[in-house]
Amino acid sequence: MNHREQLDTVVAVLRDSLCADDLPGFYRLFRSTDLPFVPVTGERDPREVFRFCFEILHQLGGVSPAVALAVENHYYVTSAIATFPVDGATVLDERRRSLVNAIREGRLLVANTNSRVHGKQLGTVGTYAKRSVDGYTVNGTASFTSLASEGDLLVFITRIEDEGPAVFAIKPMQDNPSIEIGPYLFPSAMIDSDTRRISFHDLALTEDNLLIGPADPDADQLFAFEMAWHQLLIPALYLGAAAAALAEVRGFLRNTNGKDGRPLAELDGMVVDVGRLAIDYRSACRVVLQAGDRLADVQRLPADVELLSVASDEASTAKYVGTRCAEQVVSAARRIVGARAFAGGQVLERLSQEVMFGPLGPDVGAVIERRLGARALADRSFLDPWW
Ligand SMILES: Cc1cc2nc3c(=O)[nH]c(=O)nc-3n(C[C@H](O)[C@H](O)[C@H](O)COP(=O)(O)OP(=O)(O)OC[C@H]3O[C@@H](n4cnc5c(N)ncnc54)[C@H](O)[C@@H]3O)c2cc1C
């Protein structure tokens, strides 16, 4: 089967698995296809990898934004590690390549956590690593890990005590006595993202588990590059939800007659309303796809560090625009279809409950507004070309 046929099968199985309450069955099928491992085969350039991930997540997001979000976490981490364009034979490049090989050869699904916890101080990190004689020992709790009970390999950020942030990779993730996979963080809406708290209990790691340490000169660039991938792929899945909502609107308006006996789709007001939604949806997709091209422009680091900064801003803008647009389109669709959208397990019910999570992460709206606002109020005039 080619990738298009595999994707059609995966989407159909996701629908069935949600009805049968059997997400493990969906993941078994997904793992057995080539789709999860396309970013790590090296057969496509970064632009093609991005377009490929966009399409998969857009399709899955139209069925279940929550499951698509879990899968997105696998895609953004693997894509960022596989396409990070570090220049020359550095230690990071060696570690990155060996991780990519392990993911490809082991057919591993990758979960991640930034180790954030909700405390009185924004940005609190709940885990830490201590240097030991032969490596590191990690303890603490992280609030968010999606794909938590399906991930084979966990990539996580923590702080090495008295040093700074580092990224480690560890497997096995499941049935590992030092990794406690805890309760759902979101026990109702978004439950299918499998986002759980996880705790580390004296998790022993060696230098082989380290992807990047605090002293590595490429650390900031890897963090920025990975975040840009994440900000770009998140709107892909929520825009998939918007597309599915528009498909529901289309079906409803074409198949339901007004009191005059004619389809609601023929009402001029409806045509205009749906046209407005379609324009918003298409423009937001375009913003995300163009921002993906900007990230693909980053071909050598550190030489392209300026391009990475441009790509990061574009990715933040795309995430902001794409997730807001998706939320607005789904809300408008719900108002058009009306109460029947909630009668008897309609897809709009699920989309409505899950699409609101789009603007909540990875960067929250306030952070993106601040960043872009500060840039807009700096030295450059609004009249100067910025594109
Ligand atoms: C469904 C879901 C799944 C997730 N899965 C994962 C995962 O697998 N791995 C992972 O590492 N993370 C995951 N995350 C977490 C995500 O990456 C972000 O860390 C998280 O969404 C940030 O949201 P928060 O509410 O915790 O942010 P907080 O930083 O706690 O912000 C809370 C609120 O404070 C305000 N605020 C914050 N910063 C500012 C600012 N600079 N200026 C003004 N106001 C501000 C905003 O109103 C914001 O909404 C997931 C999140 C969600 C929603």
C-alpha cells in the first residue's frame, strides 16, 4: 500500500477504534504502517516531511483532535531530531543520528515531556537530574506527557542540578520500574490524547541517554528548532477539525430543507456565511504551510541562525492564527447545525469539546502576543517590508 492508501486505512481504523473504545487497536495498526517513521527514513527533505506530517495530522484531527495531538507529539519530536541541520561532525550530530536510527530500526513511537508542572510560578520544572559516578539520576514529576501509555521511547527535558537544562532519551518507557505513568491530566475532554502525569524514581541514565547538555553551544538552537516544529504541527490537526466541521455543515445544509421545502444550502445568507468560514479556514492553512516553508529554509546551523529566528516567529504566528481560526470555525459550524450536533455521538460534539485546547499550548496565546508585540514596537516601522 502506498502512503495515501495507508493513511485512508489509518483514518478508517481510528473511526472504528473510537466507536469500539479500542485505541490500543488503532495504535497497533498505526505502528504497523510506514507512516510514523517517514520523518526518520531520510528519504524526504524537510519541506516534504513537513507537508507529509501536516496532511496526516489534518486527517486525524478531523476525526479526533485528541488522538491527533498524541500522534503530533511523536511527529514533532522525530521530525525535529531527524531534520536538525547542525553543521559539521559535532557530538550532538552523532547522538542525533544514533537516536534517529534507533527510532527507525525499533519502529518506536516517541512521547515527550518538558517537565513542566503547575505551581505558583509559571514555568516551574518538576524534575531534576543529579550527576552520579557513572551518569545521572533523575527524580521528580512532570504534568504533561501525551501518548503516555503508548510511547516506546521518552524524550524529556530536565535540569541537571547546578548546571542547566538538558534533553535525555530513555527506553523502555512502558513497564520501566523507574518511570511511573500516572493518572490522566485531562480526565474528560481530551482524554484520548492520553496526557498523563509521569514521575521518575531514581531513574539511572548514562551519557548515552543524553541528547544535549547545558554546555552544548547548539542547545538553544535545538530548543528553538524543535519548538518551531511543534508550533507548526499543532495547527495542522486543529485545522483538520475545522475542515471536518465544515464538511458537517455542508452535509447538513445540503440535506436539510427550510420551511419553503428547499435545501438550506440554497439560502443566500448561508452561502455567504459558509464562504466566510471557508476563506478563514483556507487562509489559516496557507499561513501554516508557508511557515513550514520558512522552517525548511533553515539549512545549516549556526550559519542560518537569523533564518531560524524568522522561522520561529512565523511558526508562532501560524500556531496562533491556525488554532484560533479552528476554534472559531468549529463554533460557527455548531451554531449552523444546531442542537442536533450534540444528539447521539455526532462528530461535531467531539470536535467542539477538543478544539478549544488548540490555543492552550505549546505556547499560550499571551506568550506569542507578547513576543510579536515586542518585535512590532521595536525599531522597525510597520511601513517597512517585513516579508
Ligand atoms: C492537551 C495537551 C497535551 C499536552 N501534551 C504535552 C506533552 O506531551 N508534553 C509536554 O511537554 N507538554 C505537553 N503539553 C503542555 C504544553 O506543551 C504547554 O506546556 C502547556 O499547554 C502550557 O499551558 P499552561 O496552561 O500549562 O501554561 P502556563 O505557563 O501555566 O500559563 C497559564 C496561563 O498564564 C498566562 N500566561 C502564561 N505566560 C504568560 C506570559 N508570558 N504573559 C502573560 N500571561 C501569561 C496565560 O493566561 C496562560 O494561559 C500539553 C498541553 C495540552 C493542553
